[in-house]
Amino acid sequence: MEPPGNCQACRRVATESMLRYHRGADVVHHESLLQCDICERFACAECLKVYDIISGYDFLCHECARELGAPGPPNGGH
């Protein structure tokens, strides 16, 4: 499935800056929206974070991360 042009969590258009995902202190650049490993929604970098839970590159939107008890962004995300 091809990623949409809009984030499915916040509905904003995916711009270059919204494709810089965070993995701890590192930034993971991607050419398109990444898909949450749990709910399978495509989300921008403000709505999804790269976690090191199982594979080291686990993609979770902030809503799914909260449900799993993973630490989310300091501002709560979308």
C-alpha cells in the first residue's frame, strides 16, 4: 500500500520537516510517511516515533505508544 500524502493521525499534509522521525536522540529521515506497527495508520514525525522495543526500529504512533505504556513525547503529541 502506498502511503497517503496526509498524516492519518493529525490530517496535515506531509512536508519535508514532518518526515524527520525521532529515535531517542537520533533522527531517522524517510521519504514518505511511516506506518504504525500496531494500528497501521500512516503518521508524520509529530505523531509517530521510532522506538527500540523489539527490533530497534519499531514504529508506533503516540496513541498506540501510550496504550503500551511506552514513553511518549514531552508535549503529549497529537
